[in-house]
Amino acid sequence: MTVWVGLTGGIGSGKSQAAAEFVALCVPHIDADALSRSLTADNGKALPAIRETIGEHVFESEGRLNRAALRDEVFRRSQTKAILEALIFPLILAEIRLQQAQYPDKIYGIIDVPLLVEKPPFLALVQRVLVIDVDEATQIERVKQRSGLSEDEIRRIMASQAPRRERLLHADDVVKNDGSLNNLAEKIQRLHRYYLHTLKAV
């Protein structure tokens, strides 16, 4: 039976790069963010429910979801975020389970979930938790360079995520990503060898 490892980390931690390293090693990879985007893409499974519960005003005339309008709605009405999550999360969970079923005999696979710690139903899908960890100052600097957001904006995003300490309390494995991309790749390769050795008997 495949052991599923939940991959998570705060904004700017390098979680996406870590995921890419696992993919390069041919490890099964399920991306919750990508599934979420597909559910709200043209003809996505979530669109009818969003139209019914949030309204036609977050859609363009061609029937596409107007993501800017939806973000504005979430910003102006706090309950919209809860409504949206109640619609989307069960669909993402179902899609993840479908993808897990495609890999019944692998030693392990990665489920890439930014809100893994914040949302217990996602934790229930994995047997181990891997946290990509950096200190706050590094997070802020990386996101500034990548996105041009102000420090206040970055801190607001960080405040919406689980605190670093909480993520680490849930972690079975921690990769400290405070070096170069090559350094991260070497750490993931070592962890991959460890997983292959230790999870094979699970």
C-alpha cells in the first residue's frame, strides 16, 4: 500500500520547489492547488455551485469565473470565504482520493497541500507530514523578491496560515530550506532515499 506524505510549508518556504524535486525523482505527486484551479476553470465542477451560492456577479458574460470579482467578494464579505471553502474543499478531497487510487503499489507519494495543517480533512489523507521550513525573515524576503508585495501584505498572508510552530508540531519530517536550490535538491534526494528504505516495509 502506498504511504502518502503530506507536503506543506508557509509562503516563501520553497514548498513548490521541493515538490518539483520529488517530481524529478518520479515520485507520484498530487497538487491540491492545481486541483482547486481545475475545479474553477472553464466548465470546472465547482462553477455551478459557486454560481448558485455566491451569485452570477462573480462570473463574466461568457460564463467564466471572474477571479478578481470573486477575490473582491471574499475581501468584502468574510462569510464568502467560508462558503467558498465549504464548496471547494470536499471536491478537492474527492479528486485527491481519485488520484491516490491511481497509485496503489508505489512505496510512497506526495500530496502537496498548502493548508495541510489548517484543514484536518487533508491531514486524514496522509500518513506522514513533511514541512519545508524557513525562518520568518527569509520567508518575507523571498516573497518580496518573487512578487513585489509589501512586508505588511506578506505578513497578512502569513497570519492567515498556520504559525510556523504549529506546522513543526505536526511534522514527521522537516527540511530546512535556508540554502541554495542545489542544497534543497540534495536534501530532497537524501529524504527520498530514506523514504524508499523505511517506508518499503510499511
